[in-house]
Amino acid sequence: MSDIAPVRDADQLDWARIAAHLRAHLPEIAAAAAAPVVQQFTNGAANLTYLLRFGERELVLRRPPFGTIPPGAHDMKREWRVLSRLWRHYDRAPRAYLFCDDPAIAGADFFVMERRPGAVVRGEIPLTMAAQPDAGRRLGLALVDAMAELHLLSPAAAEIADLGKPDGFVARQVGGWRRRWELAEPLAREEVKAPMAAVAERLGASLPSPQRASIVHNDLKLDNCAFDPADPDRVQAVFDWDMTTVGDPLVDLGTLLNYWPDPSDTLAVRRGSHDGMREMGLPTRAEVVARYAARTGLDCERAAWYEAFGQWKTAVVVQQLHNRWRQGASADPRHEHIADSVPPLASSAAELLDRIGA
């Protein structure tokens, strides 16, 4: 299944103006044909991502979604800062070439990076990988290894220590996401407002102590990666770095667990970005935690707290996406009913906190 399609009418930009800007700043396409061939990566839920072909040269352009942007969200300058440096030290990070903050060009900040082709795994094993034995388990463990490798990389050595302040990181994360929920809450269903607020209180009252400061991607999941179809044992590329910072690495583990399906899941709490993940033969969440602990040497005893935080954050995000659809800022039909997942996410987060007495 291809992620690339014609650009949605509602997501069109001034491509002639953008092409002229790119030619003026990227010598390698200065002599390219007048009009690039433009397509859209359709499976992302928020940021707008486009593929531009200038003859044989392929570039990826990313900009925020249209409409009101929550504070600190969809930060293209941050993603540019990460990817213009990290590629030298972590070869799964695509290289960013150009950042532009002139709204006259594309209506908002944007940046351009290299295209990293590969198989993106969503609700099923891609046909190009179907012949690989035990592909689902190998893909899952490869993602855990890629995460561990990122977290073992020194932020200073990777030239991005200036992206965050590790002291108080988790507390700021909880506070920042709580403010996002307060902005999104007016359009939420009445029955989810009290449970979401209660989880926020419990998270803030039971903050874990960080064990180290690492590069934190902040949205690590299987479909934010690309794989070489011939090698399911290694992640080839990791995408969506706009929330990257420096802080407690277990936040990334919690985010991944939030998206991860498990045989123990009930129908009320369906994990995974795509339901088909449940049938892919992925390792269990317990195996994910054990693999990560073995690779990093970190104590993962309180992984459930981070998992609960991941569940709660996802509930905030899907409410934001639904609000944008209701306000007419999003034409993505997936956002019409996306807030249906807020109640089970809030309930699951509360149950995880119950488990550790938080």
C-alpha cells in the first residue's frame, strides 16, 4: 500500500513560489525543470508532508497543518534543527537541507529534507516483506533497538544538547500537555472532561525520578519508521522529529507502549495506531520493556507510569485533531470520529496508574 497520492485540494500550496524559493537556495535543483511533480504523503495525522520531484531529485517538504496550532506543537524549526545535525551521528535520521520562516512562501514555517524510501509498516506486514520469517517480531524488536540506540547517544555529541533542559523535564511535559488539554476541552464530550482532568492530577502527583538525560523523539511508533524490505531486523529511517527534546528517555518508551497492541488487551482498549497490528506477530509489551531495559541498562520498574502518560497524551492529541475538523481547519475524514478513542484512552491511563499505586 502506497502512502503517496495526489495532493488533497484543501492542502494545496503555491508550488510555483515554493519551487522558486528552493531553486534560489538549493544549488542542486537550480537548473531543474520549471514545475516539480508534487504528491502528498497521506497517512500522517497532523503535519502536512509532500514529495517534490525535480527531475531525478526527490525532496520532502514538511509544514504545519492549517488552522490554529496548539502552543509548542508542529514546530518545524525544531525539527529542522534536529535533522540538520542529528543525521551525522544517528544514521536513521534523514538529513534536513533548508528551513524557511517566511509565511509568504508556503503560508507557515516549513523545511525540506532528503527522501528516505522504504517500507512503512502500518496495519499489516507489507507484501515486500511477507516472505521474511517471523517478520512482525523482528520489526518490533528492531524498533526497540533503534530507540535504545538513540537514547544511548550523547545529546552533546550529537550537537543537540541545546534543544531541552533535562531538569524538571517530566514535570514540564505533564504541565504542557495539561495546558493543551485545557485548550481542547471545551469541544470535548462532557463525560470525558472529569476523567481526563483526574488522570492529569494523578500524573502530576506521582512524577518519576529520571535516570539519565537522553535525546527524546517524543512520538516513536512503528509507522514513524521505514524499513528496507530485505532487512526487517534494522530500522532504516525514523520520521516526525518536531517534538524532539532532551530529557527522560522513558517518555519515549511510554509513547511506544501506548501504541503497542498486546494479547492481554480487551476490546475496550484497542492498542496500536492500526488495528491490524494486533495480528502481525509483534513482541508483547512485556517483551518490549525487557528488550529496552537490556539494551539501555535502565530500570523500567515504573514503565506503567510512562505508558499511562502516553495514553493520556494521545487522548489530548486526538481531541485536538477532532476539534480542528469541527472548526473546518482539517479536511481529513479520519478526524470526524477520531475523538471516539478519548474515553477508553483516559480509562486505560487510570487503570495503569492504579497498577502502580499512583
